[in-house]
Amino acid sequence: MRRLVRIYDRLVTALAVVAGLTIMLAMMFVVVDVSGRFFASAPIAWINEYTEHLMVFIPFFGMAWLVRRAEGHVRIDLVVNALSPRAQGWLAAWVALLCTGTCAFAAYYAGLETIKNFDRGIETIGNYPAPKWPLIGAVALGLGLCAVEFARVLHARLRGLFPN
């Protein structure tokens, strides 16, 4: 089981690295496009569309890593800090449960949509169409990994509420 967890952790970290590299790639695409427009009056036609496609991968490949890193989502802790430590633990557990369920639900339906798009050969709309299933597959993968990370948070919170 530990080996599986290590492999999973490496996958989450690798996808976060890919998200970071994708940001740099998108930035380079834009620089090349702007340079082509400015210096040669010849923009590269496909860059805008494919940069838009890259923008899907960035948040969904980095989400699970962000959840793992101190539950990196936005918090409003004004009310939470007013609660007792035990109530804070319960609230954190409920929030983790809600996030786990929401991400798992959305990942399931995104996965179904990915399969449907793959089977039907659906492509993006634009001048340079591309298969749509990798884009939706990235959403399904990111949400699925987030569900696992929130489940890990839930497990840790419940262990804190009910120590042996």
C-alpha cells in the first residue's frame, strides 16, 4: 500500500510540474506570436487556439498538489478562528467531506464525457480543431485526484478528532 501511495504522490507532484511547465510553454507561445506580429507582421495562426487549450491543463494538473500543500484553497477564517479547536476540527472534516464528494461527482461525469468525446471523435471548434477528449480528460483527472486529496484531508481530520 505504501508503494501505491508513493506512486500516487509522485503522480500528483509530476502533474504540478507539468502545470508549471505548461505555463512557461503558453508564455513562450504568446511571446513568439507577439514577436511575429510586431517584427514580421506574420502571427502564427494556431498559437492562440492552442494556448487556450493549454489553459485547461494548468489548473486541473495543479489542483491536487495545491490541496496537499496546506489545503491551498482560499479560506475565510474569521468565523473559524472564533470556534473551539474541536469545533474547528469538525468543521474541517465536514468541509473535506463535502469537497471530496463534489470533486468525485464532477470527476465521474467529466470522465463519462471524456469517453463520449473519444468514442465520437468530437473536436474543438475553431480554425485548427483538435480532439476534445484530452481537454475534458484533464478536467476528469484533476478533479479525481482532488477528490483523493480531500479524502486524505478528511482521514487526517477524523484521526485528529478520534485519536486511538
